[in-house]
Amino acid sequence: MAEIQLKAMAHSYIENPTGPDDYAIRQLDHVWHKGGAYALLGPSGCGKSTMLNIISGLVQPSEGDVLFDGKRVNELSPRDRNIAQVFQFPVIYDSMTVYENLAFPLKNNKVPAAKIKTRVHEIAEVLEIEDKLHKKAKNLTADEKQKVSMGRGLVREDVSAILFDEPLTVIDPQLKWKLRRKLKQIHEQFDITMVYVTHDQLEASTFADRIAVMYDGQVVQFGTPTELFEAPNHTFVGYFIGSPGMNIIEVERCAGGVRFDSTDLPLDAWQADILGRMKSNNIKVGIRPEFIEISHVATDDTYEAEVRDVEDLGTYKIVTVKLGEQVMKVRQSEEFDASIGSHIHLSFPKQWLMLYVDEFLVQGQQS
């Protein structure tokens, strides 16, 4: 396994890029530490697969360096980097048996036959395909083929890392959870550096210890699932993580805080101080639906809002409210009761009210 470092790395598919919009990946520095389980999360077109292919050696970056354990590997092939990559669709030999598919990478590396047998059976047991070893790959189901494809990456003990490019795309939804958990168990058992690309936040949080969220060619936040949820570093992270996503509202400065429509929101002193030193007028506040509090009684720190919709999801309800001209989502328990058109009172706990300038979270030392 290896520590993988991206140093001042950027990539453009245009020969002579002239600006940020010409880059599939904008210049960044990033480290995937040895033995970690990571996810690379973001929407289609954000640069996830490009980054994975640069790490593997399928693509050379336009700028900067890729380092494995401190050694520059920009010109090395995937084979020379000892990278295993698992793609969206299974890459296996249909004419071979499952055993022959799993043994193939080891035979290529001239591993002794006895060692091959031991290793193949070990991986087959972990993936629960021991009973399929002597079956032709063409006769397998889609999820079984993807298990074999994963096994071809896992079978080599000398790999620097295993890269997964949306490997569960073709898998039946009922089997996805089981395979995600299986990959997590494999990581814990073999302690291999793994990077898992996906657009599905559930897949990312189930598999990874830390998640890199990509947006518009940048890693806008790298953290644990809890950090991404509780303190999104970028408005996109707030919107993309969570169901429903964070409520994000455009605001303007006012005395002691910010304002939207006729609603004034006070800020903590440290937030107001930082905001006062920033020139941009691209200012937003964000709060997750889970953290807005609802009351049927008005107090000094509540805001009157109209109930526009109540969606009952069984174990909880999503309440759509209108405050001024802003429509927000609030998550409530299944016991919540209010009729559409009625008025309720909202409060925004300061520890959960995030302030964003130019889309990035304003952070500082809270008192």
C-alpha cells in the first residue's frame, strides 16, 4: 500500500487552457494516507473519474505531480504503479472460470502455483464466491461478476492502492448495501489504501472513513461524514449532503448580523467581526432541516412562518414552510401536527446557523 499525494496538480483536456473553466480539475494539493478507506464524492462531470484515472496512471496530469510514498510517478503506467482499478462494469474474462480470473493477475506476476491457490481461495472466501470458483464467468449474475472483478484487484498483495470507479452501478439495489459492507470488511481485514468514487452519498458514508467532496473540478471539503453534515465547508456540500439538503438563503449585511426580506438574523460576535472585514456581497446563511426548531408559541427569538406542505415519510416528517419569501424544509418527528396554511414559529440555534461568503464557510474561534 502507498501514501498518494497530489501536489499542485491540475488537468485540462484543452491543449492551451486560458482560465479556470478550461480545467477538468483545478489546481489542488491532496493526500490519501496509507491504509485509509476514502470516498471521492460528487455529481457527474465534477472531475471524480479524471482524478481517479490520474492516480492510476491512465491519464497524465497537465500540471503538477503525483507522488507515491514521496516518489514522483507521473510517467509510470498503472502496472508499474501497482494500482488495481475496479470499474463501473465488470472487467473479467467470460471464457475463463472464476478461479482462472482471480489467478490471472498472480500468474502474470509469476507467483508460485501453491501461493496462487492459497490466495485465490482466501479472496473467494472473503467475497463469498467459493462455490463459484469452477464456474465459467459468463454464467454468473451481474453482482457475481462484479465480485470477481473486485477480487482481481484484491488478490494481489503488492498493490499500492485499489481504486473503485462507481463499482456498484450495475448491482441490484437490494445487494448494494451488502457489497458496500463487504468492501468495508475487506478494508479492515487487509488494511489496503482504497479510494471509492461515487455520486451516492450513502455509498460514500457507508464505505469511507473520510470523504473528499468534489465540485466544479475542486475538492471543496475533505472530512468525516459527520463533519460534512454538521459543518459543510461549501454551500454545495450543504446542498449535496443530507436528504433534504441544507436550507441556503441569500442575505445582506445589517446591524449585528444579516437580513433577508424583512427578517433579521443576529450573528455571533466572531462571525460579525469576520464578515465586517470581508468585501464580498456574495453572502449566504445555511441551516440543516434537522436543526431548525418549530414551536406553536411565539417568543423573542422566533420567526413566524406559514406551513406550505407536510410530507409524512413514516418515521419522520418533512415540513415545507415559508418565511418571508423564502421556502425552507424542516425535519420533524412523526408526532408533528400542523395543517397546511397554519402559522408556526421557527428558531435557528446559533451553533447550527452557518455563514458563507463566496460560497465558503466563514470559520473562526468561537467564544
